[in-house]
Amino acid sequence: MDLGLKGRTVIVTGATGGIGRHIARGFAAEGADVVVTYLHARDEADRLVRDLDGRGLAVRYALGEPGAATALVEAATARTGRVDVLVNNAVVWGMGAPDDERPFEEEPGDAWRTVLRANIEGALDLTRAVAPVMRRHRWGRIVHVSSVAAVNGMAGGEYYVAAKSALHGFSRSSAYSLGRAGDILSNVAMPGLTRTDRNGAIVDAAGAQIAAHTPLGRLLDAAEVANAVVYLGSAANTGITGQAIAVSGGA
């Protein structure tokens, strides 16, 4: 299937992470120019760009940092003159250990507010920055990477889950205004616990139990999640918008 991505410009935030890296590679394999962002891992971002055979550009981006969204979009448009696809994949973690016995109300105010503001305001700020570009071209795809925890809940992740849940409402609502401005679609992809090369300890601790409750009886890997994100961000997707889609093996 031709996904209609050849010559498109794609921004993938948090592209040095396990899922983000596969998302970037997936878009590049379809002929897109991919702007990959990193926070600290410049070397990893540079290696990823080399892997994309000249179809990549690495840009430092701090989720929620004032001015970061505008600078990122300017870097992308300076290279190709457009932004066709935005994948909001970067994340700021908060409390996150399922076995953390500390009550969520004891999380310091500066810590949980950072999680909320970075994850909500950062994603919205970047979406606001790309929206005028997409409206001008009357074409665009936005995919917010969330988590099935936004539906199922997760002890120890109250503020992270609250932030991801907010993206669902924003994506659903913005799908209406963007869709009326052209062929512009907005969706949420919700991975479950996903095998990557960085989360081996979590998978070892909880993977078998979670996998047992999926119809497939296994966890997805990062490439499988990336395939779904690439499809949602492609021209082959002509009518899926305003949706939050679980990419979790059915969990």
C-alpha cells in the first residue's frame, strides 16, 4: 500500500526513545523527510539521522519550554517549507513505578505540576505552532501518542495519566476545527506496555501478567506501535479522525 508520504515533512518528538525511533524510521521508509527531536541524547539523534539516509534532521526540543515549539517548527519549515505531519511523542514522566507506595497526594507540588504542564501545554503548544502551516496547505495529520493507562488507569501515574487524558479531549475537539480547514486529521494512539530496548526491567516485572490479559497473549514491540502511528499520519488514512485508538494487543 502506498501511504502517500513521499516528500512529506514529519516532526517526531522524543525520537530518541524506543517507540519514537521506530516511528521516525517508519516515516522515512515511506519517503518522508523526518525532523527528529531530542532533549539530551544528541549523539543518539545524530545516529538516527544517519540511519534515515539523508531524510532526517535532528533538532533539540524541550517539551513545554517557552519558545521551543516555535523554534522547532521554524527549523522544519526552513528545511522544506512545510510541516505535513506532527507526532507528539515526547513525554515528561512523573511518579511512575507501579509498586510505589507513596500516596499521590504526597508528590511535591513542583513535581506534579511539571508533569501536567509539560505534557499538556507542551503538546498543545506544538500543535498550535503547526496548525497554521497545515491550514495554509489544507493538508495535515496530527498523532498524539498517549497510553492505554489514560483509559485503564495506573497506580503511581496519576498526574501522567491526567495529562494524557487531557490530550484525548483536545484532539477530539481540534479534529472538528482542523477538519473544516482542509484534509487535516487529528488522532490519539494509545500504546500499552510495549517492548523496547530501554524498558526491560518493567517488562520483566509486569510484562507476563499484562500479556496474559491480552487477546494476543503477548506484548507488542515498538515497531508494531510505530506502524499504527505511521498509518494514522499518512495519506492512506482518509477518514479516521478525532479518535483515541488503543495499540496494545487488545488490552
